[in-house]
Amino acid sequence: MKHANGSIKFTRLHPRNIREYLVSLDQKNLTILEKIQSSLFILSLDDASPPASPEDYSQICLSALTGNPTVRWGDKSYNCLSFSNGTFGSNCDVSESIKENHALK
């Protein structure tokens, strides 16, 4: 939105408004959104190829935390990230992180 002084104001849309907009584009989006919302986790496919070695996973961690937000689903408690070079990362909230660490041990 442009103001009278020429500056641009960016507003953050409420998720409900985004949902309504997507459903208004195509009724099939309602079914897709309901499947996403009822899922336990999301598998995100990312075009990034963070380098990794057994000694250094820092680039994977950085990509998982700061990578392309358009391929993440922010309101899911667990996102499994698959990068194009075959490496994986994850984003999760604190309670899920504790479960994930126990599962990986």
C-alpha cells in the first residue's frame, strides 16, 4: 500500500485472510489446506544445496534456520527439510525438539 508521501507500507496478512483468499481462488484449495492443517509434520523440498561433512553441519543448520521461507510451513510444529543435494534438516518447536532428539539417539 502506498502512502501519500510516496512511502510503501507493508502489512502482514492474518492467516485467516490468506486462507480465505486461497479458497476464493479455487475451492480445491480448501481440501489441500485442511490436509496440511491436519498433518503431523510437513516435508519441505528446498532447492538449496548446503555443503556438509561429518565434521561440520553448520551450513545445513544455517540453511534450515534461515533458508527460503516460501518452502516452509511456519505454523506446523515440525518441518522436515530435504535439500536438493540429499541432505536433511528440520525446524520444530521446543516440545517437538525434545522428542526428536530422543528419537534420533
